[in-house]
Amino acid sequence: MNKTVYRILLMTLLLVLIFIADILLGSVTIPLSDFFEYLKGNNWSHPSYEAIIFEYRLPKALTACFAGSALAVSGLLMQSFFRNPLAGPYVLGISSGASLGVALLLLLFSGGFLLSVPLAACIGSLFVLIIMIWASKRFRSSVSLLILGLMISYLTGALVGVLQYFSRSEEIQSFVLWGLGSFAKTQWLDLQIMLPVLVLGLVFAYSRSKALNSLLLGESYAQSLGVSVKSIRRQLLYLVGILVAWVTAYCGPIAFLGMAVPHLVRLWVEESDHKITIPLVALTGACIALLCDMIAQVPGFDMVLPINSITSLFGAPFVIYYLLKKNRLG
């Protein structure tokens, strides 16, 4: 069997196992035997199990699965585009725009404006995306876009800091809780809006594999192959901007998944072909997000840890290890 097919099947099986574990474990642990009995058409041994799974844990697990895939693939696209191992899905400042939108809603309008938190985050993200698209038509260098994204992040961070300084403690607490991230905020109605956009984005990313492969060898080489660098640059900005905006709007800013997962896949596969890495990165991102969500639930205890703390504890040490290894090989 082809190694790539074997790896994809292996990751798909691992994803299914972690997905089942994520919906069964938590403050209330649901027996695995009950799950298999339900698949056979029998009733749950406790009447509350069905409500716990279908009203809370299943939407949360689906959100973690697709959000993890979207952020991981976005990180891979940014690292390929900028040819920078430290690039991630948030280097364009999209997440900072979402934070500013939510800060304006919760801190300036005290949550009383006629907007929901996801909609405010989405508007803030798309505002920054429009700026980046406008800049992409005027900047020839990808490095200039990277610097602009960082400057937008600093600027929005400063504005959020000013808003926090003049806000009440209750408003600041609401904003801080949003900033910690969570996969548990989505309901079935939210998923009907969120999932189609993320799925289409992942499919489109895979369709750009050939152009992304050519970019790995430099823009001049890509142009010699007939790839329009300006066109692919705008497409990637649109794609990553929309994926990050959608995930941030519904889950808050999720740290390190987009930066760490592509490196994890590269250490395993040692392959640069995006037709191989994009599916593996998507599956690995889903697995890691589900695993972090499962750890954040602290199975057996009546408490929930911030998902950003768990992803950072996973991602930061791994990125440090990856950089040390690359430096040692160099």
C-alpha cells in the first residue's frame, strides 16, 4: 500500500478514536458499552447521557475537529507562502481584528449593541482582511505583507488595551474569557453556518497544491512555470482570512495549533508536496484540537480549563524543539 494512503488511513482511524473519546469523557464519564449499545439501537442506561452528548459534546467535538483542521492548514499555507517556519494563521492580523471587534462590543458598548460576539469578531476580522487585500495589490514583497500584518496586530492590541483601561471589571472579565478560547460555544445552528465555509475552504486549499508547490522554490521559479504570483497571493489571503475569521468568530483566538501542527507533520512525513501535506495536516490538526479539548475537560472533575492554555502547553514546547532540531541539523 502507498505510504501516503497508509498514513491518511492511520490518521483517519486515530481521529475517529479521539473523537469518540472526546464525546464520552468529561465531568460525567459515559461508559463505552453504552455508546456501542446505542449504535445497536438500544437506549442509554441513563436518560441524561443522550442530552449530554447530542446537545453539548457532539457540537463541541465537531467544532474542535473542523476548527483544528482549518487553523492547521492555514498555518501550512502561510509558512509555504512566506517561506518562514514561524509564520502562522494569525500573522496577517486577522485574529487581532476579531479581538478589536469583540472588544468594541463588550468593552465600549457593554455587549448591548445589536450584534452577537461571533458577528462582531467576524466584522473585525473581515475589516483587517480588506486592508490586507488592498495592500497585496500595492506591495510586491511578501515580507512587506508580513510586516504590515504584525503592525496591524500591534495597533489593534494598543486600541484594545486603551478600551480595557477605561472599562469596568465585569466587561474586562467577559472579554478575557472570550480571549481564552473555547470550542463549546457553538450550537447546531452555528455549525450549519460554520462547517460549510470551513469545508469549502479546505477543499479549495487542496486545489491550490500545485501552485503552492511551485512557491516553495521561490516566486521567480513559480512565474517561470506559469503561476501568477499576484493571483495566488490574493487567493491565499482570501482563503486564510476567511478560515481564520470564521474560526475566531465562533471559538475565539486559538493559539499555536496553526504554527505547530505543520511542523509536526513535516517531522513525520519529511515531504513538501502539498497534495500529501494538506490532508495530513488537516487530519493531524483535528486530532490535536480534539485531544486538547479532551484534556481541557479534565475528565472526572467538575471543571473546564481554558483551551488556549492547553494548546499553548502543547504547541510552544514543540515549536522550540523543532527550531532547536533544525538549528542543530543546520
